[in-house]
Amino acid sequence: MVGQSEQLIQDKNKNVMKAIIGIFPKILFFCVNFCSFLAAYFISLSQFSVNLSGKRKHNHIYDTILWSNATLRQRFLIIVDFLFGTEIWGILAQMATEDGLLLGLRIVAVIKFDASTLENLFFVVKNILTIAIFTYYAAAISDSYIRHRYRYQQYVRTMIQQASQELVHNKK
């Protein structure tokens, strides 16, 4: 009787081991698929990466220069200040390296390889919307920069006029 009990326990242990060994590839397959899904998800989120340009103390050297009176070198410096003094460089880099590139590749895949699945069309539309949003954001930054330059130029003009009026008043 004791021998039969030990035999039953050993048989149950073998069955448990077979079940564990049998389910292990399924668990491994699930883990690999789940991890690849998570990796794809987080990689797709990198399209919306944080712009780390941060706030810089703005240098008003180029704000006093009128575009219409500027030399070619001064205009170049104003453009450099605009691109690298604001978040425009980050937006352009992201649009060129991520969204624009992926949109181009997806459009080529849809047209040339006839890969017009709903998933591909969804990502094409997503890239188009992302580019549209970033274009609007860049336009808002550009408008803000231009308005800032105009206000600063007006401020400098009024300060110069007040100073010249005070000089004239003090000479009398």
C-alpha cells in the first residue's frame, strides 16, 4: 500500500512536471510577445519626445536690428537667434527625423507596395496630424518671436526718444 502511495505521488509529480514543462514555452512565448508589444509601444511614444531646449535668457542684441535695414550678416544672425534661441530647432529636427521620415516611408509603402491596410492608413493620418500640430506650434512660436522683436524695438525707440528729449531739456 505504501509502495502504491509513493508510486501515485511520483506519478502526480511527473504529471505536474510535464504540465510545467508543457506550459513553459507558452509562458515564454507570451512574455516575448508582450515585451515586444511594450517595446513597440514605448518606441512609438518617442515620437512625442520632450523638447529639452528649456528656457534661455534671451539676448536682445539682435532685437534692435530692423530687418529692412539689416545687412546680410545681421539677417543671418537674426535667423540663427530665431532658430536656436527658441524651440524651433527642436520642432524642425523632430519633424524631419521622425514624423516626416515616417510619413514618407509609409506613403511609399502604401503606394508602391500596395500596403494599404487600415493600420498603415491610421499611421499615415497620425503622422499628418502630428506634422500639422507641430507646424501650428512652430507658427505660434514664430509669431511670438516676431511680436517680441517688434515690441522690443518699440520700447527701445521710446527710450531713445525720451533720453533725447531729456538731453534737449537739460541743455536748455
